[in-house]
Amino acid sequence: MAIITFLVSAIKFGMVLLFGSTGETITEKSGHLNLGLPGIMCVGTACGCVAEAIFFDIVGGRRGMEKVSVLAVLVPILATLIGGALMGLIFSFLTVTLHANQNVTGLAMTTLGVGISDFMIASVEGYKFTAGAKFFRAYPPFADNLGVFGKLFFSYGIMIYLALAIAIATALILNKTKVGLHLRAVGENPATADAVGINVTKYRYLSTCVGAAISGLGGLMFVMDYLNGNWEYVIDAIGWLCVALVIFTTWKPIFGIFCSVVFGAFYVAAEYIPGISLASKEIFKTLPFLVTIIVLIIISVKNKKENQPPASLGLPYFREER
């Protein structure tokens, strides 16, 4: 059963990464390189935790939350979406409207986000948002009666299935809809897209805000589901893993489902190897980044169009130069 426990852990951590990578993929498809993702995930998560703590007080503690368990999940999710979207809006204003350098702005947003989240979490009592973790981790009761199959496919909280649904929906929108076509056109050649009537500014704002909101859910899942409600100051590190995962998936959300589990397996593997030293555990956590470097080299050498990033990724668009 150790292998089953390992797989379940890898899937759970992988879905944390899937939220972040799906959100970043949406953003990068518009030509925006948002290196502020780690900070955005921190702020989104902190907003969700603080909202859960406030909700805890409003309903009168743990017993009150039991009566409205659905709201105990929906309220922090909504707060996380709003917090992430607001951070995405700030990034968009700086990079789209003011034409600030995307790399510098992203790194500044990461530093800002980590600081803001630390302040927000320090201002609330941790047990108040920890109380809501049980509702995030709840799974269908029939899962326990299905043995290994139930353990692998149904023993997860709502956030796991939400991550999968968002990744699938994102892939369909990007590849099968007019909105997705316009978004990809903006990412490939914003001048041409602008010339045929596509509003480049609107698409970059929307994709960045939506992507940031979705990414924030990854941090919320990490705290409320994976860590059972315990705040951990490594959410920014998870954000960098998500950025690496986008490259590993070659900007394909559906492929990201499989790749996120692979990354999750790499990251948690050391916890299931008996007798391994602390230093060796840290080395294992670098494997996702090493694999990403290898993938980046391979796609650069093969130079296949479908595996390349959007042509205008990281480049500002000046309409007056069109």
C-alpha cells in the first residue's frame, strides 16, 4: 500500500501545480510572461485563508461552519479568485498600460506578494482557517468501499477535481473557440491581431487576471487540502515550480495534467524512500527544475512550432509602432 499512498500524495501535490501552470499558460498565451506568479499565489492564498477566518467568526466557530460547510469552501475560493485577479490587474496595468518591463515587474510582484501575504496571515489566528480544512479534504463516502480504485480516483477533496476541470476547459477554449483563437493570435503577433480588429489590450488584461485568479487556487489547495489547513511559507517556491511546469508542458494544458503528477511525484518521492538524509531530500526537490532544463534544451534543438512558446512572449506591444 506504500506505492498507493505515494501516488495519492503525488496526485494531490500535482494538482496544486496544475492550478498554477494552467493559470500561467493562459497568461503566457497572450504574450505575457508573468514572473510574479509566486507572489500572486501567496496573496491569493492569504486572501482565502483570511476570508475563512472571518467566516469562522461570522458563523460562530466550528459548529456554525458544520451547518454551512458548502459556504466554508466557496467563501475562501471566491476570496482567492478575487485576490489573485487583483494582483493580475496590477501586473497588467504596469506592463500593458505603462509598458513596464515584464521580467522586472514580475519579480517585484513576487517580492510584494510574499510580503503582503506574510502580513495578512500574521494578522489572523491560524486555528480559524484551519477549521475549514476538513471541508476541503472531504471526499465521497463510497470511495472507501472501492479499495485501491477508490483510493486512487475518488479519495480527494473538491479542489482536485476543480483543477482537472479547469485544465480541460482551458484546453477546449484555447483550441476550439474564437476567444482562444484570438488569444493565441495576440500572443503570436499582436500587431497583426490588432490590424484585424482584435483588442490586444483587452485580451492581455483578461488573460492575465483570469490566469492569476486560477493560479491563486493552487496555493489555497496547498494550504487547505494538502497541508490540512496549516500555513507554510513555501508557497512562493511552489509558484516557481508552476512556471517551470508551463515549459515542461510546452504550453499545453491537457498535457499539463500528466506533467503535474510527474512533477508531484518528483517532489514528494524523497518522503517515501526509507533512510534518506535531509540533504538528499532537498536534492530530490530540484529534479523538476533539472527535467525542465532538459525539456527546454530538447524543444530548442528540435525547434518544432507546436512546442515553442508564443512568439511575442515577454515583449511589450506599442500600438503606435504598428
